[in-house]
Amino acid sequence: MRKHLLKLFVLAVSVFVLLTAAAAWVVLTPVTLTSEQVDFTIVPGSSMRVAAREVAAAGAELNPWVLIVLGKLMRVDTAIKAGSYEIAAGITPLELLTKLTRGDVTQAELAFIEGWTFRQMRERLDAHPDLRHDTKGLPDAEVMSLIGAPETAAEGLFFPDTYFFAKRSSDVDLLARAYRAMQQHLARAWQARAPDLPYREPYQALIMASIVEKETGRDHDRPLVAGVFVNRLRQGMLLQTDPTVIYGIGENFDGNLRKRHLLADTPYNTYTRPGLPPTPIAMPGLASLQAALHPPSTEALYFVARGDGSSQFSPTLDEHNRAVRRYQKGGRP
């Protein structure tokens, strides 16, 4: 009887050792891939079973049950993280499971640049290979609705920054993040604004910031440019800023602003219409927002480009005309 029990025990141990070795071989043997690198996406709410099938469907020659059983044995079958993943040749099932439960996702990036228009933003979005282009071809108002924004005019409502995202994310999600970022920056800047500014609401400050953004790329000049336009608003003067006219011309602008453009009335022609234009004309950066909401005390009502990227500011029209002759007309009287 003892010999029989001993044989059974030895057999059981042998079977256990063999099964353990087999299991170790399965989970530690590199997965065969159909290419050097395999990409796949796990959507939010996916179970381990669904995730394992996605991995196999993407080109990993791995029986989904391996991941499912391994996940249950390690008690991580409910800990899978959504996102985009890349796996390369040599990865084992155990390493793959660790990657999925740790959320070791791949990321792509996209930069929105200060001074871009919404049209330029959409062109960059549509051209990005790692995004799902769910907004392509849609009207701006429909795009705004998709991101949950109450506005219908999209211009200027997105914060320029570099955004990181999981590959094959929707462009809707990226736009929503940029929209929320601008709302947060604008709200904080508005809360801390200087007193007695000629803006009725934060949106008007955003419009001013977009004009400042397009008027100069010099950090030192931004506050002074804002100061000039704030002075003009306070005195009821026309803003007379070329970037708004150019924006009103739209895609027909050929790069040469002519006198007829300044005389042609559009909602964005600040030579013919008083006050601010109806919407922003570009994406302002944080520096332009701060300039619009904290303009310095200045008597300047005019400025002209010096030709080196900076501007000459003047308090009177006579001084301004002299500056124009000096910097734009070669010193001719």
C-alpha cells in the first residue's frame, strides 16, 4: 500500500513538474509575430478575452487562451489598460501581459502652434497618420458640437501646445483637450485681469489676444501692442490692424495687402468697422493672453514695424508718420 501511494506521489510530483515546465515554456517562449513590430489598440472596457483576441488579430501568433488563463492565475485579468500598444519580436506572453496591465501604451504627438488658424489646425490633424480622422470634412460648427462646446465659431478656442496621445485616438478627443485647455487658461487669466479693461467678457479678451498674437512675435512688444489697442478701444478709435483684414479676406489673400483691401468692408475689417472683430483670428498663446489682460500703462496709440521684427511705438500721429517714413519708406520725407 505504501509503495502504491509512493508511486502515486512521485507520479503526481512528476506531472506537476512537467506541467509547470510546460507552463513556463509557454509563457516564457517569445511570441511569433507576422512582422518585426505589431500594433494594436485596446478600447476602454475591453475584457482580457477581447484584448487577447485583438492581439492575435493584429498579427501575434498567440492562442488567446494563454493570456486569458495567465491573467486569471496572476489575478490581473480585470486590470487591463486601454490604449495603443506596440510589441516587437522577442516579447513573451508574460511580458505582453505585464505590458497590458501596466498600461505601457505607445504615444504620438502633435503640436498646435501659436498664431495658427483653425483651418491650419484641421489641416495638420487631417494629415497626422496616427489619428482617427472623425472630423474630416465636417463643418466647424459640427466639430464644435462633437467636442461638447457651446460655441459654433471655432476660431481661437484651442490652446496652442504639444499634445501627446495614444495612437489611433480620435481627433475629436485631441480637439476637446485643446479646447478645455484654452478655457482653463482663459478663465484663470480673466480672473486675474487688470482693472478697467474695455472688455465685456472673456471672449473679447481672447479676440484681442489673437490680434496681439498675429501683430508681433516679439515677447517684449506684445504688452505694448496690447496697450495700443486697449487705448484705441477706450478712445473709440478704429483699431486699424492689418491681420484682421487679412483674416477677413480668407484663402483668397495672396500675401500682398493692398489699399482696396483696406477699403473693402467685411466683418473683420477694423479700418472700416469700430471695435473688435466678431471672433478671434488665430490661436493666441499664453503670452498674448497675458498681454491682452495686463496691458501696460502707455500713451502710445500707434506702432509700426521696424523691419527687424520689433515695433516703434508713438503717442501721436505726427510721430507715427515720422516713424513710418523712417522704417518703411527708407527715410523719405
